[in-house]
Amino acid sequence: MSAFWSRAQRHVGFLIGATLVLLVALMALVSLFWTPHPYDDLRMALKLKPPDGTWLLGTDHRGRDVLSRIMVGAQTSITVGLIAVSIGMALGVGLGAWAAARRGWLDEVVSRLNDLVFAFPAVLMAILITSVFGASATNAILAIGIFNIPVFARVTRGAALMMWGRDFVRAASALGLGPLTITVRHVLPNIASVLLVQATIQFATAILAEAGLSYLGLGAQPPVPSWGRMLYDAQTYLYDAPGLAIYPGLAIALTVLGLNMMGDGLRDLLDPRLRLMRVG
């Protein structure tokens, strides 16, 4: 672990990404206990107020503090991302590892189901699910989580198949260990770094998907703040108050950028082949 942190401190991309992600996480954490103003207080007399010493990012079309809503909106994005990625990992990793261990018809069925889900764009599938079951943050999480399942299943299957061809796994099989035991003891621990990198990337995708669904009115519902919903509300006031679109847009962009940079950094730091290439 100390060797990892020593390398991480020299990886500029990872440091920048981790810093951005940490700042967003801290903002969400602080908003649980404190915001500059109540995020849902309506003050129509103060609507579209420009930034000043009291309203650091101004107010929206209903007189609500923009900074407070962005801070609380970080909670929404992080919650949706964490739960959706957890759903995808819990089911996708299990399916992919099972298919790699059993092979045969089971592997074929899992692969074809993955292809079927990938045939539909993620946002289109999310729109379909939320349209059928209703617009809410819960259904948005479900929709994004379902799309994450085949992503993790495919990544896990590919990485696990490589492990099943390694000598130490073959030796464990020759000693009489069953597929489940080998998978838990030997395969999954050795592909954990691959899954961690993929989880970081899917976290960024989930935040983008949540923002898109909220923009369409299919994600988190008012009065719960959402960066995507803030963008939708701001489009009418782009000329009078462009900051209403700029601030949540920057929050989305910086969060996704941070997660992608951190994911790329983790891949570089955890993949021994890349480390050897850098040394060579």
C-alpha cells in the first residue's frame, strides 16, 4: 500500500482527479449539516439576484440560493452514482464470474444477454424505464443500475477468463477445489483492480445519466435539487442570468472530469504492465 501511495503522489492526473472528486464529496458532506441558505426557501422578491457578499452565486428564478442548491445537488448525484454502480457491480460481477467459471451454455447466455442490453443506448433505456414506472430518483437509480449490470458482467468475464488460464488457478483446480472456491479465493482478488477502475468510470457515467434524466424531468423531482434539473430551469434565463446554467454545468463537468482522471490514474497505477512500460 505504501508503494502505491508513493507512485500515486507522482501521478499528476490521478492527483488532479482525486482532488476534484474529494472536493465534490466534501461539498456534499458539508451540505448535510450546513448550507449558506436553506436550499428550498422561496424568495420571489430576490429572484435572479446576481452574486454578491450574501448570495455568493446569486439566486435562481424563484429566489433560491444557487450555491446551496448546487451543494445539496452533489448529494443527489453522489447517491445515485454510488447506488447505481453498487447494483451493477453486485449483479454484474456475479454473472461475469459465474459465466467465466462455468463456460458452455451459461457463458453463451450471459454474453447474448449483455449484447441485447448494449443494443439500446443507456439514456434511451433509462428513459424507457422511468417512463413506465414513473419519474423519481429511485427509478432513475434502478434504470442506471440495470445498464451497469452488463458492463460489469462483460469486464468481469473477460478478466476472469484470463485468470482461469493462469498456472496458479489451474493448480488450484487440480487440487480439487471447486469453481466457486477458486473464483472467490483466486480469481476475484486478482481482478479487483480492474473492477475498481471500471467502477470509477461507471460512477462518472452514472452522474451524467442522472443529470440527463433530471434535465428531462425523469430523475430527482422538485424540491430535491439536481444539477440536471437546475440546467433545465436555467435555459429560460440564459440571457438574464447565464450563471444559472454555468454553475451546475461546471459542477457536472468537473465531477465527471475528476472521476475519469482518477480512473485513468488508477489504471496506470494498478496495472503492472503499464508500470513496466513506463520503466522500460
